[in-house]
Amino acid sequence: MVLQTSSPSWLGAALALLSLFSLLVPANALYFYVDGRQTKCFFEDLPKDTLVAGRFSAEVINPNTNTYTTDHNLRIQITVDETFDNDHRVVNKRENHAGRFTFSAADAGQHRICFTAETDLTTSGWMSSGQGAVRFTLDMAIGETSKIETEDKDKMKDIVQRVRDLNSRLHDIRREQVYQREREAEFRDQSETTNSRVVRWALIQVAVLSAACAWQLSHLRSFFIKQKLT
């Protein structure tokens, strides 16, 4: 839908018919022009919990060539206010010359969506360049989550793949932990078996030495007794 200042009657009727058909679809694409720091606002009557997603881009007129070009110094201020709730502001963000925004209607009612262009005067003279210094392209999807999901399909795939990679790493870490626990249990069993064998052999050695000492003492005693009698 392109905003026009004037048109013939038949063209106006055609535009009205196109506008009527545009109400049947949730996505609205339009162009509009602003001068200087002029703010352009749109009003949307939204049901509660309605998701709104939008993409925008802005171009600055070049007074030398009278064409619209991209200005990377251009900044766009986006605000969304609930007019039914004393203009309660639900969105207030500053983006580059192109970007996107999303919000959900917390309550049913009319919302005011506004765009304000800002730039550095030392690098661009568009604010004094005259009528229609900035051209906006706006595409909004209202209550159409499938379109938003389609646009973000690549991002969702990337996130899903990252989650899968993290899960695989977690499984690898768990397997490594189980393996280390098994090795630790095996080493502990071997250590306990070795310790028990050492203790058993030590007791056997003590018993043998005790028996040898007792036999030697008994032999010496009988020897001394015999030597004394003779």
C-alpha cells in the first residue's frame, strides 16, 4: 500500500478497493516519507496477546542526484504506546537504518506505533533537503506467527543444531564420567584385594617367625639344661 497525496477518482476507487482487500491479510507493507525529525505514527486496534512483528528500512535522499540511498549514520527510534492506558509505553528502542521489532499486546485496545528518524548532521544534510527527505519501507505481520517462524527458519535451525551439539557433548561427558567411575571402582577393588593379601602374608610371616623363635628358645633351654647337669 503506497501513500499518495492526490489521485484521480478512478485511481482513488482502485486504491480504496485494494485497501479493503489488504484488511483481509495480516501483513501490511507500505512506504511513507518524512522530513527532518518528523515522527510518523500508525494506529492498530489489537486483541489481547496478539503478536506483532515488523521489518523496516529507511533511505535518505541525495540532493545532488535526487535519489534515495542508504545512510549508515541514520538511526530510527521506535515506540509503541497503549493509547487506552494513558499512553503507556511498551516498546522504546533505537535501531539502525534497517531492522526489525516485535511485541505482544498485553491488553486489548488501540496501540500507537511511531517511527522517528535521527542522524548526525555533520555527515548528512538530509534534514534540510526538503520534502520527503527520508523514505521508509515498513512491513508488519499482525497475529501471523507462521510467517515470522518462516523468516526465522534459518535461525531456528541454527539454534536447534546448537542444542543438539550441546546434548551430544553432555552425553559424551556422561559416558566419560561413567567410564571413570568404573575405572575408579576397579582400581579400588584391586587396591583392597592387594591390601588384604599383604595383611594375610604379613600375619603368616609373623606366625612362622613366632613358631621359629619358640622352637629355638625351647632348643636352647634344653641345651643349657643338659650342659648344667653334666
